[in-house]
Amino acid sequence: MTITSGKKKERIDRLSELAARDDERGVSLWQEAFRRLRRNPAAIIGAVILVLFVLVAVVGPFFVPYGPTDAIGIREGVVKSGQGLIPGSSGDHWFGYDHQGRDVFSRMIVGARQTLLVGVVSTLIGLAVGALIGGVAGAAAGLGGRWGRAIDTALMRVIDMMLALPSLLLAVSIAALLGASLTTVMIAVGVVSVPVFARLLRGSMISQANSDYVLAATSLGVKKSKIALTHVVPNSLAPVIVQATLTLATAIIEAAALSFLGLGNPDTAVPEWGVMLADAQPYLGIRPALAVYPAVAIIITALGFTLLGEAMREALDPKLRK
């Protein structure tokens, strides 16, 4: 009996020492989230996909074997316009030629840069505008009194009207009004993501506004505007950053959809995965691989962003931590 009690006491003392060490070291929310991400297989797979995608998009175009607009197949005589004969892959042309005799592998690599550019810029547009609207609405609703609630109501009704329209329909409408161009695609996809960021930041700020540290700061006489800018907003950004990662996946798919519909870059010679999908449609019966390559690239890239975003959301949300 005495031996058993001694072992229990030693175990309790050991656990107490470990807890004391953890308290002394201390970790921030982001450090703890990073620890959880390193142990999450989905996060590792998503991160690997994204690193490879970014490397291909940034560095790849400098090392492509052929120019993305060079009609090599026509010059070599292996592709003839109007004859419906498109050779497949070979040792020199890994993905073969397209209908204009251009090297598909080189166009895929260069097209990755366009896809990354559109996805990142459109997400930043949606994040900036949505965070501005959501931040003003959240500060007004949580700290602004009667007039603040009126401002919040007005802003949220505008967001509700944007949410009432299907996202792709809204993006197509904006792109059609502005005219076909790469900039148009970025703006259209960015506007579509504005309501998501606005709603998310507003809800997070309202939740933070009811916290004890806000009550303490208010009782000490700190101005509400200072509380909102220096405390509430920084503590509300974690879910918004996670949503930005998830929105990147949606932005890539929607940008490809707009380009597929002919609302992207009017110069079809410039490689972009959505444009390559559209160009491949008439040749599905001859060379379906022309559509498979860009489609698989879009799916894998979107999957990488989704896996990493979901893992980040799980790591940062206390309710979902394992």
C-alpha cells in the first residue's frame, strides 16, 4: 500500500513539473496552431501541394523547354490545321501538342503563374474590401450604441443583397459589364468573396466585443475607437485569415470558370488553365487529354488550399481541437 502511494506521488510530482515547464515557456495561439498543423496529415499534404504549385508558378516559366505560343508542331509538320490530327505525348513533348501545334507542358507551366496571380489578387481584393466593411459594421454593432447599430444594419443589408445572388452569376454579371480581361476576372471574383469576409469579421468582432478585456478597458475610460482598433480587430483576424486560404481555392475555380466562358483574357494565346479547358472542348473526341491536364491541375491546386485551410480552421478553433 505504501509503495503504491509512493508511485502515485512521484507521478503527480512529475506531471506538476511538466505543467510548470509548459507554463514557464508559454505559447501563443499561432504557435500552438502551428504545432497542431505539423501533426495533421491533411495540413502536410495541402502544404506540400501549395509549395509545389507556387514553385512551378514562380520559377517554372523560366525553365520551360518551349515558348508557350510557339507553333512547334505546325513548324515540324506533325500538326496540320483542319485535319483533326493531334499527336500525343513523346520524349520531347511530355504532354504532346495542342490543336495549334504548341507544347502543352510549357503552356501548363506558364498557365500556373496566371492562375496563381488571379487567385491571390482576387482574394486580396475580397479580403481588403470585406474586412473594411465587416470591421466598420462589427465596431459599430459591438461598440457604437444606437447610431452604430444603424450603420451596422445598413451595411449588412447591402451584404445580404450580394449574398442573395449566386456567386458565379454575380461574377459573370460583373465580368460582362466590365468587359473581358484578366483584370476583370480578378475584380469579379474578388467582389464575390467580399460578403464572406465581411460577415465573418463582423461576427468575430461582435463576439470579441462581449469579452472581459473589452469591459475592463471600457471601465478604465479607454476610447471605444481605440479598443476596436488595437484590441478587438487583431483578436478577430484569425478566422478571417483561415477563410482567405479557403477562398483562394474557390477563387481559382471561379476564375477558371470565367475564362472558360470567354470572360477572361481575350488573347487566347496567353496560357491560362481555364482558357486551355475551353480550347480543348472541340477536340475531346480526338485528344481528351487536352482537357484532362488543366482540369486535374485546377482540382489538385484547389484541393491543396482546401486541405490547408480546413486544417488551419481546426487548429485555431478551440471547439474543433483534438
